Amino acid sequence: MYIVFFSTSDVFEAEERLNNSNVGCKVVPTPVTDKAYCGVCIKINDNKYKPILEGMEYSIVQ
């Protein structure tokens, strides 16, 4: 699944939070063409991300 943010800085903040919590993730190009999103997102296979990203605004793309 992909976690999509509206700003690049949010992507890198989320990546840091996830890595600090030992949740594997990878920053990849955003797989959607909607201009509302930034050009990168986080690819993740773990469902433990919700409490780690609490307070952040994002969308999930399968």
C-alpha cells in the first residue's frame, strides 16, 4: 500500500517516524496523477503505521 501526503516534508517526517519505530518503509514516486499530492510517497507493507503517523494528514492508496 502507499501512504500519500500533500507535501514532501510530510513524507520525510513520516519516513523518519516509521524508521524510528522499526516499521519498514520506502520513499517512492507517487502512483497517482492527482495534482493535489506531492511527487513522492511511502510504500509500506505493515499495518502498524496508524499510531505512528497520528496527527499527520495523509491518504492511503492500494
